[in-house]
Amino acid sequence: MRPHVIVNAAMSADGKIALPSREGVRISNDEDLRRVHELRAGCDAILVGVGTILMDDPKLTVKKEFAKGPNPLRVVLDSDGSSPVNAAVFDGAAATLIATNTSCTKTFRNAEAVRCGEDQVDVPKLLGILSERGVKRLLVEGGSTVNWSFLRAGLADELVVFVSSFIIGGHSTPTLVSGEGIADIGHAIQLRLKRSMPLGEGVLLEYAVVR
């Protein structure tokens, strides 16, 4: 058993999630921010990769001005334990779990370390651990490498994307998903559009991942 996994993201109209310099930038509008925090409040855990910690330093909590509800468990995929000691996820505001490989011996302030995977974190094993701890709904908020790993491995049940009304451009600008990509179109990850709706000047797309 594993949790129900929702991959949530915001991108520009041309599919970018950051600036060409890889600097994080706000893409969601106020309406989408409210949606995101309501979604966080309805999930048991929220997961990001260490790249998101290094680039954006998010708190991964529920902002009370946007939604009411408890803070979810914060989970960071950090194979080598490279999260900065002063990262916002170590502020003690919510329970936090840092998933590392079995070679990492680091400990973390205000966070529990879980060792699983010899090189990279064994995500299916981690999902099993989260399920055993009562996590039924897991919200994945990227970045692009993490998004790809969940989608490629068939570990995502939903993909929810806010598309803004501006273009960023750039040959190497981070996109919604990265990774090695598919070898041919026959191996494309199939989605089924469940709903689309305007959200301010942008649009929200809600997909089910087809298996």
C-alpha cells in the first residue's frame, strides 16, 4: 500500500517553473496560492526534493490567511543530506522527515532522518514507510526531477498544474518535468483531463494519471 499521490505545480504558459538562471520566481497568482494552501491542509504530508529546498527555501506549511487546517508532515528527498542547517523546514513549525540514502549519517535539527536506498532515496520504499505512519494523501511539490521520478515510476495518481498567463523562455530554463525523458512516443506518460478552469488570469488543469 502507498498513499494517494498528487503532483502539484505551477508553470508559465511555456512550461517553465523558474527563471533561466534557475532562480525561483512566483508563478502562482493569489487565487492559486489559496488553492495550494487549501490542498496542503487536506493532505497528510507534503514532499519536495532537496533542489527545491536549496532554490526556494520553502516553509511547506499552511498559511492561515489562505486556509484553515493542520500543517502536513514535511518530507524532503535528500539522498546525501545536503539540506542547509538553517533551511526553513527546520524551523520546528511542523513535523519534518528528511529521507536520505543509507550511507548518509547526518542528523537534522527539528527533523527525523529516514535512511532508505543505497545511492538515491528508494521512493517506493519511502512511500511504504509513510503509509505505515498513517499518510493517506501525499502532496508532491517538485521540483522538476522529483516530478519526473514520480510520474515515470507510476507513483503519481493525479497531476494538478496551474498555468500562468506569462512566458519565461530560455533553452535550459527548468520545466515542469526533467529527467531523461521518453525514448519514443509510445512510452509517453498518459494523462486524462478531469477538469480545467480559469483561475484569475491563469488556468488550472487537473489530470488523472492513466495506468
